[in-house]
Amino acid sequence: MKTKQIILHLIGEQIRNQLLILTFEKLGFDCNNYTLNISEVILTLVGFDAKSDCLYEQYFQLLEDAAKETSYINLDQMLSKWSNLIYSKLIEIKANEFFSSG
């Protein structure tokens, strides 16, 4: 499996986890202990050496947007769509980081 495929899969799983947590929280459950914490791995695989708070905020906002827009109807298609969008945005952020530091 290529690195991009791994990243896309991990982003999709993080969105799926976020969606489940939001669903259970709507039912009244406290799910803070069940958050899939793989964001650092994803950002490292994308190529970020330094991971600022701003980067994490941007990434988590993307995940939140994806979870809000994703439903259980056509879940796999939505996860694929959002994983690709988030991956593209991370690559864009990484490129901008490179050009702004050089």
C-alpha cells in the first residue's frame, strides 16, 4: 500500500470515528475517551515535521466539517470524498509552508 493510500485510509477512519462519537453524544453518552487519536501519525505521513497548534486546528476543523457533512447514507463514498478533500488541503498547507519558509 502506498503512503497516499495509507493516509487516505487513516483520514477516513478518523472521520468515521468522529461521526460515531457525534452520534453517541447526541444520544447522551460521554465519548471523550473513545477518540481515535491518529492525527499526529497522519500529519507526519503527509510530511509535516513541525506540527503547530494552528496546523492541528486547521486539521480538526476539516474533520469537523467532514463529520457534519457525512451521513450514514453512502458512507463509504462520503468518506472517500472527504478523505481526498482533506488530503488535498493538507498537501496545499504543506506546500504553502514550504514556500513561505523558503
